[in-house]
Amino acid sequence: MDLEMIKEKAWQSMGKRQSHPDREPGYVFYHGQRVAQIALTLREMIFPDQTGDDDLIRVGGWFHDVGKGIEPHWEYGALICRKILQDLCPPERLEGIVQIVGSHTLRKTKEYPYYVKLVQDADILDHFGSQEIWLNFWHSAYRHQTVEDALAFYDKSYREHIQRVRGLLNYPESVIFFDEKDRFVTDFVERLSAEARGKLIGR
Ligand SMILES: [Fe+2]
């Protein structure tokens, strides 16, 4: 597969598109790039000898959200990426990529091949840690909300949300990274809460 050409197609279809008003233009392109990287890192850790599907995982990660904004985005995304990639990928690779795109949200509903499960976990992981804070700032700014509103979200909904999503991860290795990201956000929010009340840290 010509990865340079395929990445160019990913850029053309997602690089400047704004899937939601509370996310920056191009979010799905950059998110897709990160998800591919995370999925490949997990693959190296969990299946160190299984290198044969790396390009499939990479391209599946790049395109997994290509349908975002047209719901159900995984179903439309599968159709869109099949059309974009049909002349750029061998047929059996294309089927794997379409399978990743078409089932990345349908976690734990049936048994999937490891390359789908890796992208499913990577997709979750890229929404947490510093990315969670970035997304939350965009969400709050778009709605003209205050720091107090954001703190109310972390106080009331964040913990419940984290518990639900954590249960959807496929691999214990992913859970370890997820918990680390959660600790980072929890510490940040504690500081945000203190500084929002005018507290000087260290005194
Ligand atoms: Fe995603």
C-alpha cells in the first residue's frame, strides 16, 4: 500500500473538515493520526511478534472517524473509506480497514480480530489525559461556559463517564494507560479547582 498517497487522501477528506462546532477544524484527521500511533504502540506491547497487520492498523486508525458528523458515523465511515481506498489497497486489506472503521464504536458486542480491538482501545485512550482537557476546554468555550461549569462537570459526571468507558477497554495494558491518564486529569482538575478559588499552590 502507498502510505504517502493514503495519508494524503486522509488529509483531503478530513484535514480541514469540522465535524462538530465544539471541535477544531481537522480534529478527525489529527485524532486519526494519534489513534493509529497509539494502536501500533499497543500492538508492539501486547503482540510483539505480530507485525504483519501494522499497515492495516495504521490506515484503519487514520480513517476510523472519516464519517464523523454523519451518524451513525461508523456505518457511513465504512462506506466512505471503501470508496476512497478501493483503488489504493489490496482487496483483503481493504476489508480489514473497512471492518475497523465499521466496528470501532461497537465495543464488546461480539468477538473482533485483534487489529479492530487495538484501534477500539486506542480511540478511547486518545480522548483522555491532556486530550480530555483540550476537548473539554473547546466544549466549554463554544458554549460560553465558565470555569465553574467545567468544574461542575468534573464533579458530577466525569467519574461516572470514566468508569463506564474504562469497562469498554479490551486489553489490561490499555487500562493501565487509561488509569494513568485519569490520574493526570484528576490532579489537573484539583489544581484548577483550587486556582479557580484564588488559591496559590505551594503556600
Ligand atoms: Fe475516534
